[in-house]
Amino acid sequence: MKTSLDIIVRPTEIDVNGHVNNAKYLEYLEWGREEWYEAGDLRYDVLKQLGVQTVTVNININYRKECGQGDRLTISTEPKSVGRTSYVMLQQIHNKEGELCADAEVTSVAMDPHTRNSRSVPEELRRLFPS
């Protein structure tokens, strides 16, 4: 399952260099992942009922093209791979011209909310990944 989220760059997301601050890209990617979870019917409350939380443990991001105030961006999110307790998502940010502005591989771990230890990825989440 692949999702897309459209956003517009706001003035508060611009740094002293006149473009989107690098930390904001991480926030954009988080918004894209939340969109993906929701599309898969795995909102926070649903994951909690399944006895799991998800924790981002690694993000490898490439900044390809700067973005500015008012730019219209599309954040795409798709599953790459799933292991016993962790999984990897691929994310891209494109501008309205279709140019790649950033791409990332994001690794998350399924965690038991009570013990705070990793646990098996629940089937409800696992089914959203390619076999």
C-alpha cells in the first residue's frame, strides 16, 4: 500500500537560509507515515488495542532539492520490508513539478507499551508489507 499526502510549505518552516529547515523534512516524513498508518486502519488507538506502539529507530535521508515558502509538496510513503520486530518504510518528497526534493528509508520497531521492549510486528501491520 502506497499513500500520498499533499502539503504547502508555511512561513514558519523556513530557516535563515530562506528554505525549508532540514529538521522540518523529518516532520513532513512523520506526517506521511501517519497518513500511511491511517490508510491502513492502524491509528494510535488501534495499535494500542493490539498491544503495540511503533518507535522510529533510524532515518536515512537524502536532501535533493531545496524547498521554499508556498511550495506545494507531496509526501509518498510505502512499505519496503518487514522483519520479526522491525520494518522499513520508503518515503519521498516531490515538488509540484515532480522533482525529487528528499527521500528516506525509515526503520521502526514494534514495542510493547508496558514493558517498553521490542515485540513481534502484529499481523495487522505485517499484512501491509509486500510478501
